[in-house]
Amino acid sequence: MSWRRWIEKLTTKKQLRYGTKVQNLRRLVVEGLEERLAPSVTIGHNFTASTFGSDSNALPPDADGAVGPTQFVEFINGRFKVFSKSDPSIVLLTETDLTFWNKALGSTLSSEANFREISDPRVLFDQASDRWFASEIDILSTTPLSRPTFVNNNFLLAVSATADPTGTWKGFKIRSDSNSGVWNDFPTLGVNADGVFMAGINFSHPVRELPQYEFHRVDPQGRPALGNADHHEPHPIQHAEWQCRG
């Protein structure tokens, strides 16, 4: 029975006993529920982040961002940028995405054979571990990108040493598929109580495949517990999965 029918029934049967009190009850209940259906919503901050032509020339930008305890991190093709959460007009760090990965990996990505560019950034903050996670892919081609011949590429994964995204990051470069030599695109990134997960779309057959890469949650020092990996080969319409055990 709905609350309106209950009030109507109560009013009909108990009108003589309760008199105007029932009418007051009906009015109070209706007004109380109507107030709860109209919450007040306000925008905390509205600001301009990265700008095409100055921060990055990449199209599309593949924009992504995440909010942490005191910062907002924007990660797009061509730019890694950290803003103060209390005052987004304050830019705490800005650098190219290539600079970000060179620092995290401790090596120069562009020196890799057939390297063309990096793409598809992802970033998130995990409250449980108090760490930031970021990912991208590198794009490897034996011919210029105007007429590309893609070859097996890498997942790029990084984890922050602390809850401060402007500080040190530890990077990992993981072959997208070490056996079949497919090219992986459009990576995704996620974290839960069981680990850190990456997935992407493999291009090698007429049918797209979805491989999945699993890592255990970071240890207290912010390092993924990468151990022995069990890799199941991809097949059309099936999954390929890495299970990295600590």
C-alpha cells in the first residue's frame, strides 16, 4: 500500500476520532516528502584545463582525469597536468605525457625501435592504497603513421610513490601480447580489492579480441607485487588474461 493510500484510509476511518489532527498529518507527510525530492545541487569549481594548440596538439585528446585528496589530475594525449583541488587556477605540475613516462620508466620511450607516439591515457586515485595509477600504450609501426603498419606494442603502467601525484612515480612497460604479436589499442584501467587491472582491444584477426591484464594491489611502498605470470592465449570472441601473482 502506498503512503498516499494509507493516509487516505487513515483519514476515512479515523476522522471522527482524530479530527483535524489527521488532516495535519496528511499535510505534514506530503510536504516532507516533496522537500526531499528537490535537493540543492551546486558546482564546486568550473575552470579551463589544458588548451588545444598550447598544451597539446593531439586530436582526439582522449581526455581523462581523477580527483585525489588535495589535487585533480588531468591526463590527455600530449599532457599530464596537476591542479590544486581547492583552487584549480593553481597548476602544481604540467608536462608532456612523454616526459611523464620517461621519468616514471627511467628510460627514453622514443628510443624504442619503431616508436611513433603514445596514446589513450588513463588515470585514477585508489583510496584504499592511497596511490595514483596511470596507464597508456605506445604505438609502434614499421611505417609512418600516415600509412601505418602496426606491430606488437606495450602497455604502460605507473603507480605513484605517495598520494602526491606531483612526486615520484614507478613505471612498468608490459608487452601487450608476447606470443601472437598483435597490436593492442584503447586500453582501460581499474583497481579493486583484488588488484590492478588493464584491458585493451587486440587487432590481428577479422574479429577483435579482448585481453585482460591483472596485477596484485601495490604494497605499502607503492610497488605492484609483480610475480609469476600465467598468460592464456587470445582466441576470437574469447579473452586473453595475465594473472601476475605476488
